[in-house]
Amino acid sequence: MNIQKTIIAILLLCSVVAGAQTSDFIGSYYYTKMEYAEQLHILPSQRFSWQQVYGAVDKDLRGKWSVTGDTLQLVFDELPSEVQPGKFEAVLTDSGSLNFITFDSQPVTNERNLQAIEKKLPPEIAQKLAQPIDYSEAIAAQKERVQQQKTADQKRFEKFNAERKKYGKYHGFFKSQNKDFPFQLAFNAKYHQFIATRPDSLRDQVATYLVGDFKVKNDTAYATTNPDQDEIKVFAYNAETSSEKIQVYLKNMDAKHLQLQTGKTFASSNFVSAEAFQKENDSVQRLRLEKSDSLWVAVGEKERHIYNFPLAEGNHSILIKPTAYPVETWVEQPIFINSQDEIHTLFNGKTILKLSTGEGFYPPLKMMSTPPNFKGKRYFPVERQRLFKMKE
């Protein structure tokens, strides 16, 4: 009999201690920083209200709370959103503040403390905050929007499939399956154009889109970027006097892997190499060439490619400079789509692109460069006509 009373007493004592531990969390807590404030009310009704203010946006998130051991756990009521809050866990510090250890299912690396508010909520306000917010209409509307979007995506995918049957496999939207190396590529076979988003690993470069045209040969597409992605820019100055020669200047360029020639048509044997350039100063080299209709510039060491720039009658002086911002130039870049509608040939196989539902993404406006002032004269840009690989 005494043993039974002892066990009952121990159980009652444990329940009292557990209740004390649970009740320790009940109260209000706050956190503030620039343009942001929040209050978390842990209510006696096992409910909570988390009010957040950020700029002009106010939120009141509600749900149920429980305590396991010394850890407070928050479970949110369903929100009118596709993405629901994850796991939130917090513990009490010695000073009585609430310290989150798990925030939206992610471990907290930096302290996130909510300071305790000494003043207690009036019972009528606590009772009001304990009531769940009715999101039923908003949730129904959200589900309807999601369904409408799925229907629209399905129709767009069906349209892509119909177009691919008409134009062939090099038409459609392809998306990377590697989250660490995201990349998107879209082909438009009707106009022989492509557009691609640059991978995150290259986002330090200014242009985040690759845009250009492509041609298909032997079941492989060969893509070449637009002039915005050229690694060199050419400028010209019109002299008042005529001459049979043109002066070519290289500014801030290494002529080691650069060759030039003039002529109506391209002939690889007529290139002038770096040895013929004369050094004018640390940043400028110069070369005189026969005047003609076109300037041909070969760039690269092993896999060289050729730029073709038209020359006007009055052009007397040519200035060649590197592009002012880092670029990625595609010159007849081979892209092969296999029988599973996958692309493995880009970026040395670092990522695999798979046929996907089309998404809207558009390149930014063309960057306008300021014509350079060189040797006291204003030069104007010369747009290239062609960019192609040099056949050895």
C-alpha cells in the first residue's frame, strides 16, 4: 500500500514539474531591427499568434504549440499558399528570452532571440488571438489558381509538342537537372534562334543571358552568340584625306593570339601576325594594312574563330578593344539532343538539360557602349557581319 502511494506521489510530482516547464513558455516575446518588428504570443490555450511587420506588410500567423523536454515546438495553421511553414523550435535562455534553434526546418547558425515582454496580455485580447484565422476562401482561391496554372502549363507543353513535330527536335525549352549548376536553354527552330540563361557559377559576369542563332547539320545544332557577347569591339575614324592604307590600333589587348587581314574575301594565308605590330606604348600597338572592303580578325590559339567587319570608303583608322565587360562567346557551339530529349554536350557534361514545359524568360535591353575618344578623335562602332570558326 505504501509503495502504491509512493508511486502516485512521484507521478503527481512529475506532472507538476512538467506543467511548470510547459507554463514557463507562456507569455509574449518581441524582436526588432530596421524596418522589421515581430511579436510572438504563446497563449495559455496551447495556441500562438506570431505578428510580423516589415515595411508596409503586416502578417499574423497562428497555430498550436507544444513542449517536448525543454523545447517549444510551433505548428502553423494551414496558410493560403503552396509553400507551408516548416519546423520551428525554440528554447528558453537563462534570461527568459526565446531562442530559436530550428527556423523553417533549418538549423539556426546565428542567434535569433526574442526578448520577453513583462506586461501580460489582457484576457480578452489573448482569447481573440487564440482564434484561428479563416483562410478557407483564400485557400480555395489559391488551389484554383494552382489548377489553372497547371492547365495552362499543360496546354503550353502540348503546343510545344505540336510545334516540335512540325519543326523538329531543335525546338522547345530545356532545363538543367543539376541544382548546383542551373541552366535553361530555349530553341526556336522557326527563326533559328536560341536564348539561354547563364549558370550561377558565371553570374559574376554582366550579361546573364546568351542570345544568338543556330543551324542544324548532321543532326547537331551549332549555336553562335550575338555581337553583344563578342570578346572584341571594333571602332573606326573617318579621315578627311584619302589613303591606300589604314592604321589599325590595338588598345589594352594581347596581340599574341590575334591575327588580322583585309580583303573582300577571307583567305587564311594572308593573315598578319602579332610580330608585325609596333608597340606605341604600354597599352597601344599599331599596324598598317592595305585598305579594302572588309577587316578580318582571327582570335584564339587552338580553336580560332574569325570576325568579319565591313569597312567604309572613308575609314582611315581602326581601333580594336576588348569588350568592357566579361562575356562568353559561342562560335558554332555544338549542341546535340539525344533520343531521350536530353542535352549532355554543354559545359563538359557538368549538367544535363531535359525537355521541359516552356517558361518565359527574356534578355535585358542591349548594353549601349560609349564611342571611345582615342588620340583626341571620336571613333564610332563598327558592327561585325559574321562570326565563324576557322577551318584548318
